[in-house]
Amino acid sequence: MGTLVGATPLLLEKRGGDPFDYSRSYSLWLAGMFLCAMFISIIRPDRVWRWAIAVGFGLPAAVILSVMAHPEAYQLLPLTIILSVLIAIPPALAGGYFGKLVGQTYGS
């Protein structure tokens, strides 16, 4: 699910456009990572941090797949991957722990 969220802006951008330049890409990534991790942690509230990390690594995986498809589009590859990790992991962790809180509050 995290890879699908991460790949959506990469696939929707016009050829030659960089999704890292548009705020709608960041909005989609942040909201998508948060919601995916939240829903998973509501269903499976044990080891939330592992679910969040698994969802959060979807964006770097999507970036790596995009680099493999279009290597000429990325000039600073290691920094792009590091940036994608920094973009995806915090909202996934927040969504995971929020989902655990919601599950504990309304689940029992």
C-alpha cells in the first residue's frame, strides 16, 4: 500500500516534470502514508512501529523503481532516496500510533 501511495505522484506527473517540485505530491504522500498506516494499525495494533516502517518504505521503493524506469530524470539519486525516507516515515509513524489509539478507544 505504501508503494502504491508513493508511486501515484511519480506516475501522474508529465514526462520531464519532477513530482518533488509540487506541493500536491507532498500532500498526497503525507496523507496517504498517514491513512495507510492508520488503517493497518487499527486492524493490527501489535507492533505498530513495524507496520509504519513497512508502509513508510513504500515511497523510497517507488522512487527506486522510478529511477530504474527513468534514470535520466534523477541527478542526485542518493539525496532523493534519503529525502523520500524523511518524507514518508514520520507521517506513517504518526498514523500508526494514531490508529492504535483509535482502535483502543473505540474498539473495546
